[in-house]
Amino acid sequence: MASGPAVSDSLAAVTEQHSHQFERGTDGPKVIVVGVDGSDSSLRAAAYAGGLARRQRALLAVVYVQPVLAAGAALGAPVAETTDEIAEDLVAQIRDATERTRGIFDVRWEFHTFRGDPYNGLVKAADQLKADAVVVGASEQAGHRIVGSVAIRLVKAGRWPVTVVP
């Protein structure tokens, strides 16, 4: 392999060109999606993701996936009303936490709801919001150790960096 002046000159030109493109402090995620459902682990995940978003100056997209409970709807249970109430309660909790930390920990955030099962809802949210990272709480259900939790399925999908908060 020859390494004459032409090769070293072109390498220097490429290196110089790339050095002008780098901007300190702008590398990292621009949109962080965090899944919340009101559980303790999801609220810890939201707090963790909020810290990441603050440090990275990223947008925190808080996502609640409203479950579609066909059996409950067939029995006449007000499923949509119940999940809407949960979403409203989550937004109120987030707004309250944001107000308490205003001026200390300012984070840009948005709240989104999607309908469906948690895994597919988070995948849809991450795709639509162009997520650079996804944060979820560890499953608190014993059966998920056998069947697989939302967090494990997101990691196996391999489409985004996924952080699982205990």
C-alpha cells in the first residue's frame, strides 16, 4: 500500500474538514422518550430521563400508553374514561414537579398519549417523535421475568439506546 504525498494531503484535508464540523456540547440525544404509567418504577424512570434531558438540553417526551382493554369494554366498563383520568393525573404530577423545580432544573417536556399495548405504543411514540433514546422503568410484575417485559422487548428491538431504571 502506497502512502505518498497525495494520500497524506487528502487525509489532512478530510481531517481539517471534519474538525470544523464538530460542535462541543451538541452531541447526544435531542429527544428522549420516557414511558410512564403511574407505577413507582415508571416515575423513577421519568425523574432519571428528566435529568438526562436537562444535562443534554434535550426534549423530554413523556409518553403514557393507554391500554385497550377489549374485555373491559365488552362488559361495559368505562375503560377510556379511566385511562383518560390516569393520563390527566400523570400530566398534573409532571406539571407539579416541573413547577417545584422551576429555575433550578429547567427541562423542556411534552406529554403524549398513545393507545395500545405498552410495547407497541412506545415503539410508535419513539418512531413518531424521532427519539434518540428511550427510558423505561423495570417491570414490577413477576410474570414478566418469564414472558418478557416491555423493557426487554425494547432492548431486543435494537432501534434506540434503551435505559431501564429499577
